[in-house]
Amino acid sequence: MHISFLLHNAYGIGGTIRTTFNLAAALTEQHSVEIVSVFRHREAPMMGAPSGVRMRHLVDLRQDSPGFDGDHPDYRRRARIFAIGDGRHRQYSRLTDDRIGQHLNSLDADVVVGTRPGLNVHIARQTRRGPVRVGQEHLTLDSHGYRLRRELGSRYALLDAITTVTEADAHAYRTRLRLPGVRIDAVPNSVPTPAVAPADGSAKTIVAAGRLTPVKRYDLLIRAFAEVAAAHPEWRLRIYGSGDATGNTLSALNMLINELGLHDHVRLMGAVSPLEPELAQASIAISTSRLESFGMTIVEAMRCGLPVVSTDCPHGPREIISDGIDGRLVPTGNVDAIADALLELVENDDLRRRMGRAALTASARFDPARIAERHEAIFAELLTAKRSHSWSAARDSVLRIRGAALGGAHALRDLAADRMRKNRRTARLDTPQP
């Protein structure tokens, strides 16, 4: 198969970019794969181009590039096709409408895959007849506003399939959007085997990772860790991730750390890439989010041999962690429950190491090769069905044309016979009677 992914910007940083690169690299072992980036603003992808995957772009925003599109008159004109409710809408324009449309209308691929709602709408509306059309959901239906959900309910009916990263979100799509004939499957994100040895559970370090945004509830984590530090002052908490655009969350967290007297125990480490070496130097991972579309950092920690304590928030953690076996699930927003779960692992070396080994084993199901096989099976089934339908439609069309032709011939023959009968009756009437 030739598989083409349509990505917002393959040259930036983000979970969707990372998981698309992982999947594309795994699929290229058996198939021809390309990633088409709508935008390109730097020379090379910041997350490293996936090996064996063809990369190309549609709109060039590199200032020193001879193909720079930032001065194109349509670049400043508002987009008409990209979904208005998509959070990236303001970055799209009449120029992207045209470039994406030209690309999809001439695309020579068996399968085309969109990676965000606005691009999925483009695929639904502008892809030429032939390729299987797949829309990926990397967030959740619940995270989209009413206006976007309404548009998706209309436009997604033209897709062949939608894939979500959790069963919970797949259920939401099946029950809340009327999409007859559209296949809906849950396929989790993939995480490759780390290039470092797994943690051995001996370090006195707890680690968290993710952007410093309110939804992550790092304030609850810091308050819960204060209870851990009071009982076990040798333990440390490291939080990895960049601050939000305003810096308000970072400032608030620093103030809370100082207020609780934890400046020697809690460190905000900033963004680090690759993250795996830092995870492998810890013994416990923690996620205190009030909402997750999946939980990539949970899987990354498990792949490094760490048990993960996570809030049981919608949608991902409960589909990743087996409570009491490879980690712990605790009520969302409950500081005491978070602290108790951390203390349970801090105070029991055998339990911590046993859960870490179980996490390492369980997380193998997220290996890119396994996840690629699931996508490949979906693509192959859809492609077979589409080709079978196209053949049947073509056959029916031929039969209809042949039937119409035969019907016309029969009609002419019947008309001629009818005229002959009328002529014979007229002749009999004109014959003199004896």
C-alpha cells in the first residue's frame, strides 16, 4: 500500500507529530509511506525525520527559502474549508485551502490519513475518488466545542473510517455522532523501546512530565508530595515540561513550592528531549491530570520500567494502567489519595520493583510494530471493501447500460411487431366481404 499522512506541521514539537512519526516509520517496513506537512518553518524536523519515510510540505514559511509563501496574497485571506472550530484555524488561509485541495485532488495513494479535525474535514471534502479516507482523533470528542462537533457530524460522514486513541472516545463517536457507514476503531498511540536500560527501582526520585498547564494539576502533585517529603525527606520530585505561553502556571508552581518549603525537594526541570534517560533515573512516575486524551507520558514511563500513579481521569489512564498490578489509579483531584498511593510505593521496595517490572512487560503492547499492524489491518480491510464496492458499482453500471441498450432494442422490435399487427388488421377490414 501507499499511505499518505497529512500533518499540520511536521517541523515542530508535539505528541501528534511524535506518534505520527512512530507509526509512519513502522509502516514503512512493509509499505510506501509519506508525510505531507501543511507548513514548513524550519529546515529539518525538530523531532527527527522518520527513517524511510518521504517528507514534503505544501506551504513554505522559511524566511530565507526561495519558495517562501508568507508574502502570497492568499496567505492573509481567511480559510473557507479548514474547520472553524479547530484551534489551529487562524493559521490556515485561502492559500492552504488551495494547496491542500490541489494535493488531495491529485493524490496517488491507497490510503490518506488526517491527523487533526480541520485536516480530516479537508480530506472528507477534497480527496479525489479512490483513496481510503481516514480521520485520526488525537484529542477527544468531548474536548471539542459545540461548533466543531456539529461540523464533524456533518463532514465526517464522507470519511471511510475514524480512529481514536481510546475505546472511551471511540464509544463517544459511535453514540453521539450519526455516521452510518463510517468505521470507528480505537487504536492507541505507539511508543518505541527506549534506548536506555530500564529503571531498577532504587532511586529516591519521583518524576512527572508534561506541559505546565492547569489541566495537569501539578499544584495537587506538589501538595501531595509535601506529605511524602515530610515522612521521607530523602525523596525528590522532578517535573519535566515547558511553561505555558503566559508563564503564569510556572510562576504559580514556584510560589507554591516556596510556600510549602519544598525548594530542596521539588525541581521544575523544563523541557528535555529525549526524556527517557531522565525517566530511567527515577523509580516512580506520577500523572495528576484532570483530563487526558491518551497519556503518552504514562506509556513512556512504563516503557522505562516505572510504575505509574495516575488520576483516573477521562479518557486514557484506565486503558493503560492495571490498578494494583503495574501502577495505581486514584480519584481525580484528591490530594490525600495521590499522597497515599505515592507513600505505598515509596515505603515498599518490593512492591515498587514488582510493579515496575509488570509495567515494563505490559507496555510492550504499545510497541510501534504492534500498533502499525492494527492500523495496517484496518487500512487493508477498508481498501479491499472499497475496491470490491468499486468493482460491483462498475459491474452494475455496465449491466444498467447493457440493460438500457437491450431494452431499447426490445422496444423497437415490439414497436415494429405492433405496427405489423395493425397493418394486418387494416388489410382485413379493407378486404370485400363475400
